Amino acid sequence: PPPPPPPPATPPPPPPLPPSPPPAAPPSVGYSKVLAQVECAKGRLTPSNIPGQPQLLNALLPQPRDGADATGCDMRHVRWGGTSLERAHFDGADLSGGSLAGSRLYGASLIQASAAGAKLQTADFEGAALDWSDFTAADLTNASLLGASAKQALLRFATLSGASLVYATLSRASLHDATLERAYLQHAAADGADFTRANLRGARLNGARLRGARFDRSDVSGASFKDADLTGATFHGATGHKTADFTGAIGWAEAALLPLPRAIEGRCSGAPFGVVDYSDCDLRSLVLTNADIGKSDLSGADMTGVLAVQVKIYESTARSLTAINVDFTRADSQRVDFTASQFMRSDLTDADFTEATLEEVDFSQAVLERVKITSARMSSAVLMDVQMKEANGLHLIADGANFLRADLRRAEFPQASFRGASFVRADLTGATFTDADVTGATFQHAAGLDTVQWQNCKGMDSAGIGHLRPV
């Protein structure tokens, strides 16, 4: 047989593998450029996300971009000072302790974001969405939140000195213990906002909507609430209100003059806590319908142009009050001290001044129809050209009062004292002076004297009307 074939040759060994390359060195570029290329939507940026960058959370990031999406990112202590982040998305992101001072975040969205303790001085949040965000203890000095929306945002202990919140929405936002000194909140919508213990010295809230807002124990020294809507707002324990400007404010009397826990449509439940001091305050053009401001001190206050329909200011002190052209219709002013006050051209129809002190008060051209001045003290008062038809002045003391050209038709003054008073050219048609004292009074050219009830009236001879004494 043929010999067997030789065994196959052994294959040569494979060539040796080239040596492995050394490990790649960490990126030589700075982490600012690395992060500038990273999208972290719905994620978290931590040191482990970018190897070789253990200090990411303290990164210096000078080159972020407009429109960036950092939704849900953990960027605590990040520093983006002076950068442009217009229309960027930081919803749910954590920027606590970071710095965006001087940055531009026009139209950015930070809904439910956290920037607690962040440095945001002079930052521009114009038109930004900050709803439900946390800015606790953040520094927003001179920042702009013009037209921004910060509904239910937390701004507790935040610094907003000189900040602009004009036309901002702060509904139900918490700003208690915040510093808003010289801040601008004109036309802001802050219904239900909490400004408890806030510093509002010199702040401007002109035309702001502040319905139900709380200013309890706040400092409003020099603040302006001109034309603001303060319906249902509270100022319990607030300081500086004497230097604040409430000209034209709506509902402020309900909010501030009522030392009560709650004001509802100008009516209050509960009892007053005691005397409230609003002496020398500027209360011009207020609306106090149905308000109860009893036992308060209004001495020297200016209530010119006030609408005070059915207001209660009983047992208060209001010496030298200025109430020119005021609507005090049906006002309850029993036992109030109005000494030397001014009610010129005011409407006091159906007002109740029972036992009030009205000495030296100027009622010139006022309407006092059906007014109750029972047992009131009106000595030396000026009542020229007043309309006092059907007034009730039982036991009134009006010695030396001036009723020049007053309309006193059908007024009743039984047992009243008019010693030395002047009724020159007054109309007394149908009036009652039964048991009154007119010693030394003057009735020259008065009308209707022959229709007056003079029964048992004293001093008629000295007044030159003895011939009218009933037989």
C-alpha cells in the first residue's frame, strides 16, 4: 500500500498583539466648556457624570447659552454671573446657593425651581415664570422681575431692596420677613400674598392689587399705596402707617383701621382690640362703607373726599380732623370728640352725633338733614349755609354757634342752649325751641319765626323776639 500522507504542518503562531495604549488623560478643556455641551433634561449633573471633574458642583460656567434646557438639573452652588440665559428652562432645577448675579433670564422658566440662598443681584427676570419656586433668603437686590409670574413662590427672608416687581404676579406668594425697602411693586397682582414682618420702607405699591394680603407687623414707613386695592387686607401691628400714603386706596379703612382678624365687605366679626392710633394720617379719598373703626384716634387726620357711608367711629378721638367734602351718611359718631374739626361741604345726612363734642367745628355748607345731635356740645361751631332740616337737638349745647343762613326747617331743639348764638337770615320755619335758652342770641332777618314753637323758651327778650312769646 502507498505510504500514509505526512501530517499537516503546524500553523505558525499568530503575531503578537500590539501593546495596549495608555489610558486617556482627563479632558484638557475646562469643565465650563464640557458642561456647555451637555443637555441634562430630566437628569442630574453630579461629579460622576463627567469623569475627571470632581468639582462640578462648584463649577465656574461663563458660557451657558440662551434657550438651554436644564430641567430638573442639580446645579447647586453653580456660578453663572453676568451670563445670558434668555428663555432657558430650569423647571425643577436646584440652583441653591448659586450665583446668577447680573445674569439675563428674560422669559426664562424656573417653575418649581429652587434658588434658596442664591446671589441674584441685578439679575433680569423680566417676564420669567417663577411660579411655586423657592427663593428663600435669596439676594435679589436691584433685580428686575418686571411682569414676572411668581404665584405661590417662596420669597421668605429674601432681599428685594430696590427690586422692580412692576406688573409682577405674586398671588399667594410668601414674602414674610422679606426686605422690600424702596422696591417697586406698582400694579403688581399680589392677592393673598403674605408680607408679615416684611420691611416695606419706602416701597411703591401704587395701583397694586392686594386683596386679602397680610401686612401684619410689617414696616410700611414712607410706603405708597396710592390707588391700591386693599380690600380684606390686614395690617395688624404694622408700623409706620402714619407716614405711608393711602390716597385713593380701596378698602384700606377696612384693612387697616379695623383691629380685627378678618374684614368682610367692610363689616367685621369679633370685637375691637382697643384704641387704634391713626392720628395725623393721610386718609384722603378712602372708601369706608359699613366699616367699624370705633375707639380709634383720628386726631389731625386728613379724610378729605372720604366715602364713609354707615361708618361707625363711636367713642373715638378725632380732634382737628379734616373731613372736607366727606360722605358721612348715616355715620355713627356717638360720643366722638371732634373739637376744632372741619366738615365743610360734607354730607352728614342721618348721622348720629349723640353726646359728641363738636365745639369750634366748621360745618359750613354741610348737609345735616335729620342729624341726631342729642346732648351734643356744639359751642362756637360754624354752621353757615348748612341744611339742617328735621335735625334732632334735644339738650344740645350750641352757645355762640353761628347759624348764618342755615336751613333749620322743622328742626327740633327742645331744652337746648343757644346763648349768644347767631341765627341771622336762618330759616326756622316749623322749628321747635320748647324750653330752650336763647339768651343773647341774634335772629335778624330770620325766616319763619312766627311758626316756631317757643313754649317756655328763655331769653327771648334779650334776643329781640320777646313779642313772639306764646300767650
